[in-house]
Amino acid sequence: MTQSAPVIPRSEAGVVAFLGFTGALLAFGIDTALPAFDEIRNRFDLADGSGEVSLIVTAYLLGMAAGQLPVGPLSDRYGRIPILQASLALYIIGAIGATLSTDYTTVLASRFVWGFGASGPAVIGYAIARDLYEGDQMARVLSMVMAVFMIGPTVAPLIGEGLIAILPWQSVFGAAVLLAVSGMVWTARFGETHPPDKRRPIEPEAIGRAIRATLTHRSSTGYLAAMVFSYGAFFVFLGSSQPIIDTIYDRPGWFAATFGLVSAVQGISVWVVSRRVERLGTARVALVAYSLNVVAYGALTAAAIAYDGVPSFALWVILVTITSTASTIVTSTAVSLNLEPMERIAGTASAVRGVATLGLGSILAWVIDRQIQDTITPMALGGLLYCSIGLGVLLWARGGSLAVIDPDAH
């Protein structure tokens, strides 16, 4: 525990469970909706293969990106819990709006609000981890949180398939409301982790110093940039996997099971890594995972070229499982390295990370998603390009210091 940790006793397992659950709310907002893409496309007369339906994901991610910058400084000033509860209230409002919408524009606007609310758990979960832990221990806890979080992507598509089998497609949005209400109750019981004597003023000058410190510190900025490119590659898979499976591979109905399998492998792999990260070292694990990502995307590119853009379905699943797993390990380790020097401004630093990774990552993914029509070649080439750049940036970041900085003296 760091000296700034509060006196409220919390078991590590309890912290992991809480952060894993609130994190899973983010995945539930995306992954449960993916099996309903065909119904959404038909309901709003979206052209087949146009990629318009992927805006359901993009609007949510952009909302998350927009919400994170205000959430971070507010949580540094007023504490983690009240800001997290307010975010979950917006999450509920957005989910209800998407459920009741009668036109596609309103659906997308509601998804943006929903994502804005989801930014609270996205930012504050990492800030809570930084409040309570440091160094390799924080990386280990975040890896375990990520493993618990992966339960969401594993079961959410299956839940979505089950809901649309017996209920209207809107039910995939409505189900999120119940989980968010449960999250609000658990948040109240979990208690504050950012004590009053550690809080920072909300004045623009103080926020500006915190943001400047985050963006000018070599290791923090480097690991942040590396995550941006990793997220960009992963979001391509997230936004296009359903049409790829249904259309390019002509396997309608296979998406939920395939996505669940990929997510299950991710969760198991991250859990295994979490048990070894303190022994191996966070920076080394991040480097190996990122290198694996580049190798796997290289293999996917070679397969796409060899098979006219459509390698076998089994090979595609194996390789995207590897890339998705590597990306998840990169996130759970690089975020720890990104936040390590930022103990005093963990909320703001987490917000900057979220804005960059989700905002820029979703834009990078959109550039590739719109190119995917009847082959997976754009996914392969885009992933290889993004991860190669990201690996280079990560190698540069390793030369920076991880010592805690004072943003007011920066």
C-alpha cells in the first residue's frame, strides 16, 4: 500500500472484484449490442456492408473519450465515489435513451451519453488502483482486474444472443440498466479511496499543470502513445468482427460463440500473467506482449496475402485471439507504467490516458473499419502498421523514469 491509502480495510480480492465489475459495465455496453447488429441494420434501413452499424460502437467510444477528461480532475478534487456514482447515473440515462429511441440519430446520441457515463468507471477504476497500490503490485492487481473484467466480453455476446432470441433487439440496451443500478449500490458500499488531504484544486491552472506533467513526462507519454496504437488495432476487431464473421466468412449465428471464446482465452491468459508479473517485471511483460502483437499481425497479413484476403476461418480466429490477448496484456501492464509517476494526479492522468486511447484509438479503428468490405486484409495491414509504430514508441518509453513527480514543480 502507498502512504496515501485510506485506513478503510479492503482485501485485495474485494478490490479486484469491485474494479472488475465496474470495468465489465463498459464491456457490457458494447459487447451485448454486437449480436443485434443485423436487427439494428434492418430496423433503421442501414445498407448491408456499409459499416454504418459500427457507429453503435464508435459513438459509445467517443462518448467515453469525451467524458474522461472532466471526470479525472473532478475525482481528484471531490473524491472517487461521488463522481463514479454520477457517471453511473449518466450511464443509466444513456442506456434508457438508446432503448427507447425511434430513429438512428437518437440511438447514436444516446450511445454517446451512455459512453460519457461509462467514462467514470474507465477513469476512476485505474485511479482507485493507483490510490491503493504502486509498482509491480499495482500491475499485478490491474492484471487480475482485467481477467475478471474479461468475464464481461465472454458472456455479454451470449447474453445478447439470448435476449434477441426471445425479446426485441432493444432489450440488449435495457439490460445494462439493471447492472448499472447494482454498480451504484456496490460503489456506495465500497467507500472512498482518495482522502481529503490528498485532493487537488479544480482551478484551470492546477488542471493545466497536471495535464502538462502527464503529457511531457517521457515514460508516461510513451506508454500512453503505445496504448493508443494498440487500442486502435484492437478496436478494429471489436467493431468489425461481427460483419466479418457473418458476411466475409458467411457464418451467421457464429459471432457470439466466437467472440466469447476469444474473450475467455484473453481472461485466462491475463490471469496467468497476473500471477507472474511481479517476478518478471511489468516493463518486460509489456514489451513481450507488444512484440507478440506485431508478430501475430504479421502472420495475419501474410495469410491474407496468401489467400486473397480470406484465410481460413479457423486461422483467422486463432490469430485474432492472439492479437486480442496480447493487446489486453499490453493494456494491463502499460497503464500501470503510465500511472506510476502520477500518484498525485492519478485521476487526471487516467483521464488523459482514456481520452487519448479511446478517442484516438477509435478514430484509428474507424479509418480501417470503413475499408473492410469483402476481405480481412485491411484489418491485418492496419493492425500490423499500428502495432509496429506502437512497439517503437514503447521501446522509447522504457528510457524514461518511473519516479513519482510533483506536478506543481514540473
